[in-house]
Amino acid sequence: PALINQWRTEINKFSKSLRVIQIFDLTSLMRISVEELVNADVVICPIDILESIGYLEQMIKVSNLSKEVKDVPKLPQRSGQTEITAAKGVWIPATSQDPYAGSNNPRNQERRNVTAYYTFVYLKTIRELRKKQFKPKDRGVPLEFFEWERVIVDEIHESLCTTKAELQLDEDKVFKEKNRRAGRELLGITEKDIQHRPLIFRKSIFGLTGTPLLDSSSRVMELASLMGNTYVIGLSSHWRKLERESCRDIFLHNYLEPKQSREVRKHIQAKCQMYLDVACCRNKTGEEMNGIELKQQLRTVHMTAEEKLLYLESQSGIASHQKSLAITPADFDPSAGHDITKFLKQNANIASRGKELVKICKEILSTKGDEETKIIVFTDGRIGAGDVARQYLCADNAGIGCTWLDRDDSTEEKNTKISWYQTGDATSSDRARPRVLVLHFEHAAGLNLQTECHNLILFTPLYVGAGSSTSDPVSDASTELQAIGRVYRAGQTNNQVNVYRIEVQGPEGEECLDGQLIRRNTNEENVAMAVNAGE
């Protein structure tokens, strides 16, 4: 949503004559007529417009389904829930209604039912909507009614990359899945008939991304499914197909589906590579980065003795004799009652980290020529790291302050705040604003901040998972690269981009969580897979 104004600005740079319509939410859509939409050259809207308050209600109303759909479903907060499909050493007797004999969370099925119902109502509403006729002056007609010459999806990976780890976590944990379902619903990943998908295109559909995450067959299949209803092979066994299934069907699928042989897997990989060769094109912007140096700086700080005690105490569920500064996320076992969320939150909340953040910002702003520069700070909003960063930057003794995107901000308000850090200061009120913008990693895709910013700080290294083997190092590395790419990209006006990482060590310089994750997220192999450096 925060990219809408940015796209308008980019279009004006190269094609001022194009008629552009911006749709932020239902309110802005209600001001636009059918005639204006039909005559527009470009229509820009957020991929998650289904999250806009009242949007689905408006669709149901204009489709004359209000009497039939009395209870308008809300967009599900989570995607499908996975189930435990095996037990060690014992056979669990059960009925056909509950083949897992109560061993799984009963709310999983409720969530899948909510997901299935929402999709059913949404697609049915679209079918009825397309039977209607509207006058040129009618306003508020949903976007799904129209046929589009071309569809361009910016940051296409944002609709693909919810990980298994996020879905397996209990709802009481802090890691609630980012609501990417809105994007997948709008693009119609579950609808095989392209003519029944929400967005109909006449000529082509394009997906843009800097970190495509095409390192596995499953991810290539997902992308192919979104990009114009191209099904490779093997999608039937992919976990995302189970978002709407019944518990019984999941059981039967797991035990009746034949296991893939080596030859089948080889064939699937060959088809995936064939799709990439035909449908994917690398951007040719390498020369534009010539002369721009990326300088990564590691700032290490030592926690105090008191902070060490809090660090150890936060290792919830770990036996006392196993708690240590060297503990890793793999040492946390969710099935044994270990809670890594408290540990990650405490790691982000270490005072030494917050003080170092303020110190780095002051050093940057005291550098000759950078007194008025703008700084970007990326934090992990899942563990409250953004709140911690704001707390230290806005403290009275810091004298810095910061801007952040509040969850209650409207789409237009978010676009306005972002624009402050995309353009130069023209007025005294512009110059009076804070020099620092605090963003979450979920904002790491698509923003163009290179014209005004060349200093970026990663407040904490990114880890998404519940411990054990639930994390995805490639995905985390990809997200960090996306964050760095907000300033290290074509159009950067400075010849040096500075990226600061904060590593908190033990009181005696012992490596702790930060060091482990920084090594993991900057590992050459993980980075190569994140950007698909290898053909």
C-alpha cells in the first residue's frame, strides 16, 4: 500500500501524459466512476485491497447477494493449518471423523473452514458481479468487474512467501502470520480456470521482485500458479493446497498419495527449470550500480551483567543447566514446550542495543555533509523490536526522534509518511521532521528510498521460526536483502551506501544470538539462493 504514491511518481518521470488513477481503499474507489476507470491508462491499487474496510460488503451489495450472504466473512487472519501426520512408535486408533484421535489442535479445522468459506463467497460474488451492467457514471464498481489489458504485480513474492514455520505456530505466540491471504485471493492462486479469477487480463501478467526465492520446486510452482494459471507439475502435493481441506482429506492425502520417486522428482525439477527459462527474465540494471559502493559495518556491543541474567532467564522452557549465551534457535524444541518468542523479544530489548542505535544515528548526523541526511532503521515487528527502537530514538536524552508507520494509519497516511523520506526537504516544516524512519521488515519490499537516504541500520538480525528446524534461512536472508535494497539500488545519488548491523555479545565478548544469525543471514550460499545468483 505504501508504494502507490511511489508508482505515480515513477510514471510521471517517464510518461507524464498517461492518465493515472490511484485507489487506496474503498473510500477512494467510491469517488471513481466506471467511465474514469475505463478511460484510464494506468490504475494503481494495493494488492491487499480486500483488507480495505467494507470492500467485500460493497461487492456483495452491487452483486445483489446481500439477502443470500447475510453474514459477510472477514478476511482470515491466517492461512491453512498443518496437521501432525505421524506418531513415533505407536499406531493411533481413530474414527473416520477424527483419524488423528484428537492429537491435533481442533481449531485448525475451524480456521480452514473460515478460509474455505471466505474464498467461496468471494468467487461467487465475482461471478454474480460480472453478470451485471453498469452505467458510465456509476461509482464504486469493484475492480474485479473489469477486464485489464495487462496486470503488473509489484513484489510478487509477498503473496507467496508465508513459511511453514509461521503457520505451525500457536496463535498465542507473537509470530502471527502476516496477512498475505488478501494478495493470494486477489490473484486467484486457488482458481484453476483463468476466466474465473478475480483479475482478468487480456494480454499478459507481470510479476516484479528483487528476491524471487525460486530456490525450490514448490516455490517455482507457486509462482507459476499465480502468474497466469500456469501449472507446472506436482502442485497437488504442495502444502498450500491444504489450506481449505478437511482433516479427513488431509489424512487420506498423506497416506494414500504415492510417494515421489527419484525419477518423478527429477522430472518435476526439469519442468520447473523449463518454466523459469521461458517465463522469467533478469533485470539488466547492473551497470547502473557501477561506482556505488556498499559498505557493511558491524557494530559490536557487550551486554551488562544484569542484561546477561535477563538474557538467560528469557530462554523459556530450557533446563537451567542448558541455558547459556551460546544457545541457538535450533536448541529450542516447540514440541517440548520451549518458547523462543520470549528469548527473541528479550534479545531485541537489550538496553545496550538501543543505546548503540542512538549512537550510530548521532555519528551519522554529525558527519560533515550528512547533517540533514535521512536514516532508515529496519526492525522485526513480530518481536516488538520496532517499539524498542522508537523508545530509544524518541527518549528525551537522545534528541533524535523518528517517524514510524502506525498500524492505525490509513493507506494514504502511510504513503505520506513514506514520501517524506523519498523527496528532498522543500519547506521549514520538512526540515523540522525527524531524520530517522523506523520500518518493520515486512515493509522491506518495493520502497524507493535511494534518492534521499544512503545510511541504513538493521536493528536486529532477522529470524522467523519457532526454534528447532522451523526457520527458513534463505527467506530470512532474502528479507534482509530486500531491506538493504531500499537504499542500495539504481538511482542512488551517493557513491557510498552504509549498512550498519548491531551485534550484541556477552559481557566478555562471547558470541550470542546476534552473531549466529548475522553469520547465517550473510552466508554466501543462503544469499545466492535468495537472489538466485546461480542459473
